[in-house]
Amino acid sequence: ELLFNENGRPSVLIIRLKYKERLHKFVVPLRSNISPATPKNQYMSLPPNTKTKPHYSHGIHYIKLFPITDEYIQAYSISDSFDLMIKTIIDNNESTIVSACQDYLMECENGNKHFMTPDIDGIIKMLDEQKNPK
């Protein structure tokens, strides 16, 4: 899903977070339907979009972050006023988002990774192997 997502799901690119003493680029997905049972420290809430179900949240879901390299990054066109509003909120909260993601990565390093978090170590290994084939 990470490599072949053809739905064009936009993500927030967080550049150069530290994970296990190395800097990596990470992506944090925007999700339309974050469960009402999800702890508030696992995401930053945004205004609901057209796909958001009642009582669910639209937001930046920190526990779904994953590493990425430049060849997998595609521009996302901001085509309407809602997207522009979301971008403004994200831009205005950039330091909070970066801090929350970095804190979560520290939790992962300490063995407190959420079961829904992608396999960060496996993805880094795969990306490293693609960059430096044996």
C-alpha cells in the first residue's frame, strides 16, 4: 500500500526526523476517518472533509508515519479552498506536528510502537537496499 497507493491520498511530508541515530524523511498520512476511540495524542485533528463519518475525525495520524525517499514523493495539487485551508492549518502547526512525530519515533525506538504503525525498520531496510543494491 505504501509503494503502490494509486488513490492519490495526500500526506504531510515531514523532513529529516531522527530515528535510531539517523535522519530520514518521513510521511504522515492525512486520514479522513480516525476512530473516536483513538487517543488525542496520536493525531492532530483537522476540520472534517467530505469523507469524514459522524463522530470520526479527519486529521494527521502520527502513528501511521513511515519513511520515504525522494523517488516516491509526488506533488499534491491544492485545487480548492478546503485544501488551502488544511494546508494553512498544517503550515501554522508545523513545529507541533514535527515534535509530535519525533516524540512518537522515540517511543518506537523504546519498543512502544503502536500495532498499526508500519514496519519502519523494514521500510528503511528496503529503501536502503534499493539505493545500494548488492
